[in-house]
Amino acid sequence: MQSFLWVFIFLIIFSFSNLSLQAAVAPACSSLDRAALLGFKARILKDTTGILSSWTTRDCCDGNWVGIQCNPGTGRVTQMQLQGPSDKDSGLYMKGTLSPTLGNLQFLEVMIITGMKRISGNIPESFANLNRLTQLVLEDNEIHGTIPASLGHLALLKAISLNGNHLTGQIPGSFGNIRNLVQLTLARNTLSGPVPSTFRNLHYLQYLDLSYNSLSGSIPELVGQFKNLTFLDLSNNQFTGKIPSSLGSLNNLLDLSLSHNQLSGIIPVQIGDIKSLTSLSLSVNQLTGQIPESISQLQSLWYLNLSRNALLNPLPSAFAKGIPSLLSIDLSYNKLSLGKVPEWITGRELSDVHLAGCNLVGTLPSFKNPNSLTSIDLSDNHFNNGISNFFAKMSSLQHAKISNNQLQSDLSMITLPRGLSSLDLHSNLFSGYLSKILNNSTSRFLQSVDLSNNQISGSIPELLEGSNLILLNISRNKITGNITNSVSNLIKLQRLDISRNQVTGTIPTSLGLLLKLQWLDLSMNRLIGRIPESLLNIERLMHANFKANRLCGLIPQGRPFNIFPAVAYGHNLCLCGKPLPPCKGKKNK
């Protein structure tokens, strides 16, 4: 028994020693790869992410170099993944340029450098040497210049993403040589020119995003050859011409956005052949004619946005029984004269209903499933009744816009949902006091309030701590009294407009505590006294207007107040100092 125990112990010792021997002979990082990575580090002048501070040991494959992975058998670097925080306002970034030495990583398969914000310069031509590369992701940096055509020689690439940079020039036609490409995203740059005709070779493409550029020309019929495509976004460009009917052959397409272009003609009926489609946005174009009935055949469509075109009556009758999955609809600002909201809209369980500028009249509609609504826009119509109980059962409502109608009511008669974050009732005939809107039950959730151009009276109420207001516009009313010192509680406020009222008293010094304020308009009131020096603390202020009050004394002499135009201070009692003439005498001193 004892001899058996010794044999057992020997086997354990032998196993551990064998593992240690294997670990000892595992190849260290290639000196060529280490030099290439250190070349990148040398070009980064500042790194607040702390990632590169881990790149100090002799072996870049020892697991201590953050973002670096190696092949354990060869010691060659195969992956470089440097990802910054998704929060754009964070102070974490890398400042510098991309080093050409990265092109020496001969065995690199994945290069991801995203969210570093301040990495600038060009994409090095040496990247064309990365013959094993399958993913090239350089998102959300400050890379500029043109996209190297030589990247089209990287035959193994499956994903290219250069989103969110400052790239210019045209999309290289050589990209059509990358026949295995599955994903191509070049959004949020300044690329120009047409979609290359060589793209017809990209038979495996599943995801194409070219949005937010300056691309022009027509959308080529060749897009209909991308049989595997599931996502297509060409929005926010300068495309002209007609929507290609070949889109109807994309049987796997889920999301299609062609919005914010200059497309004309009718919506092709072939759109209804894309049975898999879940989201369709053709907004902000120059489309004419009627909405095709074929859209009613889209069984999976939940989002439909056809707003801001020149589409005509009537709406397809087939919509009453079609589009069973619909949750969000936007038909705003076309040439529709609906009269009333169709029953196939009010009777459904929808989350978003946007029918602004559709020539709707009379009483506000009654929805059969009001609890499902999260966003509603009925502005720029001719409603004159039904506001009092309109929001009563909309328990999930977050955004409400019913501006520019003829609605008449005291604000005290309106019951707002507790979770409402955005309320726009401007340009109606509302009366009553602001305290009915800005109070304990609403201040916790409301972020945007626009009650301008109504007949609201009374004074500005006490504004409570913990408010999340970002925008407050109460201009063009009949508001009196002083600006309360409690305005300093609106610490998240970015835009404040109290202009064209009958507000009196002085501008409170506490206004200078609103450090996020970017827009301030106090013009055309009855304010007296001086403009407080405390407002110099608001460094983000881009617009301010104090004209047509009874203000006097020296304008705060510091940016941005002394560089605002003189008209921003005109028609007051005795304001002086740059940009107005200098102050004179003891009184103005």
C-alpha cells in the first residue's frame, strides 16, 4: 500500500513538472510584433484610458498587455482590441495618430481601435500588408484623409467599420474586390461621390451602412443583388432619382432607411415584396403619389416612417387589416388631408403616432389602447377641443407634442402622465398658471417643456431641487413677477427662454449657477438693474439676448458676453461697455 502511495505521488510530481516544462518552452512574443506595438504606443501622445500603461513587460503575449492576444503556439500577435468607453462625455481618450508600424503585424487577424475620440491622422497605407486581417474596426476617432484604395487587396476581410471619423473623398472601388465582405459601415464621415459599381461583386454582404455622409448620384439597381442583406442604411446623404424597384428582391432585409435624401418619384410597389422587413424609413425626401397598398402585406413591419414628402390622399384601405405588427407610424408633413385620425390607427395598440401637419380637425382623437402610447405628435393641425382628458389614461406616455393648433383650456384642467419627459404645447390658446405644469409631481421626469406663444399668466413658480429640465421655453405669454432665485435648482438646464413677457425685477445672480446653459433669452421684458457678473461662469453659453428691457450698467466684460452682437443688448436704459460704447461717469461705473 505504501509503495502504491509513493507511485501516486511520483505521478503527480511528474505531471506538474511536465506542465511547467511546457509553460517554460511556450514561445514569447515575436520581437517584430513587440516593436510594431511599441511603434503605435510611441505615436500616442496622451492616454487617459490607462490601456497603454500595461504595455511594459518584455513579453507582449504574457497576458498583461491589455487588448493584445497572441497565438500560444507561435507567439505572434493575432488580435489588437482597444475599445474606449461608450460614454462620449467621459474624459477617457487617446490622443495621437495611427502608426504605420502596425502594418508589420503580419499575423494580425483582428484590429479594433474604437471610441478613442482623439486619434487623428490618416489610415496608414501599410495596413495593406495585413494579409490575414478579417476585421478592421476604427470607429469613433478623428481619423481624416481618404480611405486607402490598397485596403481592397485584403482578400480575407469580412468586416470593415470606419464609422464616426472625418474621412473624405470617395468610397474606393477596390472594396468590390473583397468578395468575402459581410459588413461594411462607413457612416458619420464626409464621404462623397457615388456608390461604386464594383459593389456588385459583394455577394455575401449582410450589413451596409453608408449613412450621414455626402454621397450623391442615384441609388444603383445593383443593391438588389445583395441577396443576403439584412440591414441597409443610406440615410442622410444627397442621393437623387427614384427608389430602385430591385429592392423588392432582398428577401432577408430587416431594416431599410433611405431618409433625408433627395429621392423623387413614387414609392415602388415592390417594397411590399420584402416580406422580412421590420423597419421602413423613407422620410424627408421628395416622394410623390399615393402610399402603395403593397405595404399592407408586410406582416413583420413594426416601424413605418414616410414623413416629410409630398404623398397624397387617400391612404390605402388595405391598411385597416394589414401590417399586423405595426407599433410606430409617422405620416407627418405630406400633402394628406385626413380630416380625422383613421380608425385603423386609433384602434390599434401603437407606441408612436406622429400625424403632424395632416390637416386634422375638430376634437382630439380617442385611442382604444391609450396605455400603449409612448410618443404622440399631432402638431400643426386644426384641433380645437378635447385636451382636458386627452392624456388621462396615457400612463406610458413620454413625449407629447400638440403644438400649433387652436386648443383652448386652463392648464389646471390638464392631467399629465407622471412619467412624461417632453411636453410641447406651444402656439395654442392655453391660459392659467405655470405652477400647474411645473410642480412636485412633474419636475422629477420632465426634461423639455415648451409652452411658448400662449396666454399663460401669473408668475414663475418656485423651481424645486432634483429637476431634470434641459429645455424651458415660456416665451410670448403674459407672465409677470420676478425671476425666482430657485432657477439655480435647474442645474441640467441648457436652454432658457423667458422672452416677450412682462417679467419684472432684477436678473438673479443665482442664474450664474446654471453651468450647462447654452441658450438664454430674457429679451422684451421689464427687467431692471445690471447683468450679473456671475453669468461669466457659464462658459458654454453660445446665445444670449437681453434687448428691450430697462437694464443699466456695465455689461460683464468677458467671453462670451463682450463678443455677442450689440443687438443683444439694444433698447435698454443705460447698458454700456463692449460691445456697446464705453461707460462714462461715476453713475455707470
